[in-house]
Amino acid sequence: MKLTEAVYDAIFNGTSDGILIVSRVGIEICNKAFTLMTGYQLGESASLKIPDLQPPGSSPSIFDELRKTFEGGEGVQLDVEFARKSGALFFVNASLSAVELDGRRCVLMSLRDITERRMAEIQLRQALREAKVLRGLLPICAGCKKIRDDKNQWTQVEAYVAKHTEATFTHGMCPDCIKKYYPDIEMDASGNVV
């Protein structure tokens, strides 16, 4: 089956991923999704260099991967930080592979915006850093059940746990304690007061 130019155009411009062909000079061809993603218009992309899209000091460097692909390296897929025309930063998953265009070695790039996923990952890492978890051995009094902290101070279990975790306590009495402290109260088989 032979694909027509219209089919190629539909594939090229029908995706939400930014697709471009990059030569050693710059961007040769880009799709509409790339212009929506970056804020650059089709005419502006011709003078744009891929390293211009990446903030200085970003790691990994898309430029290094482009150079390797131009020099005969295999294609690569990596997550990188880019900057829109407005200066706003966003994250993309970039796939690079070598292609021939008019007898010249070029790189086909596919860019998928992963900003939402990356922001969720950052928020999750932050939440995990802030999570309070009790670990290790806690010295507890066998009689009054107070806990000894690292400053050798004895604290009620409730206060200690509230200080070191996100847990809070409510109070009630188990059936055994009700019998012990209130022997006149009647209870059913489930431990409910009758």
C-alpha cells in the first residue's frame, strides 16, 4: 500500500506530540503540535536551534544527544526540561532517531509533553520527604505506658505519636477496662454498654 502525501500530512499534524526534523543547521520541519507546545510559530522555528529550547545548565543535555545521533549513534529516548517562547518551563519525553533528508543525515525528534506527570512526581517526592514515620525501638514504660524520647524525657503515648506522626487520637475504653473501672456497668457479648 502506498501512502499519499495527504496521509503523511495527517499523521504528521494529527498527533498531539511535537514532531520535528532537525539538521545540523537547525529545525528543518516541525508540526503544529510543536508550535502549540512551545509557542513558536512555524516561520520562527526555521531560525530556532534545539539548544535554544533548553534552559542553561539543564541535565541531561538534548544538544549532547543530538550530536551523538548526528555522529552515527543510535537513537535515544530521554526526559528533558524545555522552555517555551514565553520562558515558562515544561518537561518533555524526547525520542531521537537518525533519518535521511535530501541525502543529509538529520534527526527525527518526537516530543511528548510530560509536565503534568513530572509535577505529580515532584509533589509525591515532596510529600514523602515530609511524611512522618516512626521507626526503630521506642522505649515504653511497662507501667504507665509513657515513651522515653531522645532527650530522655518521658511523654504520654498520645503526645509522642502526635508530635512524630500525622496521627491523632480519640479515647474510649475497651471492655476489659470498663469491667475493671466500672464493674456495675452491664455489657452485652459484643462489649457494648447495655
